[in-house]
Amino acid sequence: MKNVKKYILSAILFVVLILGTYYFILKDYSLDQFFKSLLDCSPWFILAAFLLLASYAFFHSLYLKRMLKHLGYKITWYQAFGYVFTEVYFSAITPSSMGGQPVQMMEMNYDGIPYRINSVVILLNTLIYKLALVTLAILGLIFYYEKLFSFNALFNWLVLLGFGTTILVMIGFFVLIYSKKTMEKVIQFVLFLLKKFKYKKVDEKEKKLKESLKEYQECAEFTKKHPLILLESYLILLCQRISILAISYVIYLSFGLREMSIFEVIAFQVCITLGSDFMPFPGGVVVSEGLLLQANQIIYGASLATSGMMLLRGISFYLLVIFSFIFYMCFHFLKRKKAQKLKQGFSNV
């Protein structure tokens, strides 16, 4: 019951943040104009936007299924989607989007995939996913540099800083995955803290951590020795990135606009992602929406910029988070309920 209240409070906080953000950005915008623009949209392209959103979740789930299969763990599609929507929901409601992966790892651990295995899968996911973003960013800057950096000095700096910090994060994750010395130092630091706080079973915990570290390193080395697995993962997660970024283009087409190519629109979306990723939550949300509104004035034109932004964020972010919350609640609590029944059954034997 306590957990349910916590999730409800988190959801309420998230809704308040959405309403506050949109109040400041859209307070001078007529809702009549938005509904008029919405009625003029082609429903087929809006349907395509929903299909792209589904593709985003599909490719993430496919990555988890394939990577875990390579490491000797078979999961169902239901589990894969459960892990995906868990990460999406908790990343959306936690500071700097940091809560998604730990909760995702907990859910995987509940299903018998130990932390020493799922941590490598999640770290690789973040590393490769960011590599896909950097790849698209580099291509965008090569072909559309002048347009991307032509309308706002703040946007330019945030994109550059976001690009730089993304590279640093990638290096950090790479070191965590493949550097034995770094992981050993992390273990030593954890043991130091346990001793500092006078944890009673330090020797037992040290033995378990060292055993886990050995299996973690074996898992990391396995991926290192099989580069085709990493290439497969890169292609899957690149498709995932393109799926979510291409939603902006089909919304662009839904308004009857045809001047810009899909590559140009995606290049703008990549830069917006880099700029907003640099800012911490909740500042990142405000900056993201503000930058998106300004970028959309170039993509959609001044008259359709706000309508385009509301459609894009409504489909690619807020709808995704709402659906993720519903799926997670079913996925998590049905699993816990089943576990409690099994536990009661064993206790009655």
C-alpha cells in the first residue's frame, strides 16, 4: 500500500510539472487554433506516429531479448516490454532521468536475472544508445550545420555542451563495463562504506561482491570477444533512436508540409535531445519544451509551431509515459501477487 501511494504521488508530481511547463510556454496560445490545426492533420500520418512509437518500444525490447539470450537468459516478450516500460516511466519521474535503470535492474533480478548480468546489459544499452545518438548528431552536423546553428545562441551552446557531456558519459560507461581495475575500486569503495557504517557481515558481503565481480567481468569479456553481438545491438538501438526521432517528421507530413527531408527534421530533433540532456530535471523539461518550440518554428513555420510541438510531445513523450505507468503497474504488481501466492503455497506444504 505504501508503494502504491508513492507511485501515485510521483505521477501527480509529474502531471503538475507538465501543466506548469505548458502554462509558461503556451499561456499566450489559443487552444482553438490547436484544435483547428489538429482537425486539418492527416489521420494516416498520426497513425504512423503511433506505429513509430510502438517501434521504439519494440526495438528496445528486441535488444533486451537478444542480449540476454546471448548471455544465457531467455525472456518472453511480455517480460521484455515490462522492463522497457519500467525504465521509461521511472526515467520520466526521477531527477536527471536516473531512476529508470536501477528499477529496471530490480525487476530483472526479481525474474532471476542477477544484477551481475543485468547490470552489464543495462550499461551496454546506455552506452550503445548514446553512441547511436552521437552517430546521428555527427551526420546531422555534417550535412545541416548552418541550419542547425542559425537561430539561437543558447541552443547552439546547449547542443555543443550536450554533445561533449554525452561523449564523456559514453567514456564513463565504457570504463565501467570493461575496466577491471575501475570495478575493483568501486567494490573497495563499497566495502569501505560498509566498514565505516559498521556493517556486521562485511566479510560475507566482500566474498559475495568479489564472486559477483568475477561473473560480471566474464560477462563483459564475453561481449568484448564477440563484436558481432555489439554490432547487432548497435543496429537495433540505432533503429530505436530513429523510430522516436522520426515521429516529428510524420507529424510534419500530417500538416501537408513537404519542403524538408526526414534527415533534416531528425537532425533538428537530435540537437534538441542533446541540448535538453545537458540540463538536469526538471530544468531539462522546460529547456526541452522551449527549444522544441523554437526549433518547430523553423520546421513547421510560426503558425504551426506550437501545434506541432504539442502533438510531438504528446505522442512521443507524455503518451508513452502514461502507457508505461499503466503497463508497469500491471507488470510489477501481478508479478508480486503471483510470488506471494507461490510463497504461501510453499509455506502450506
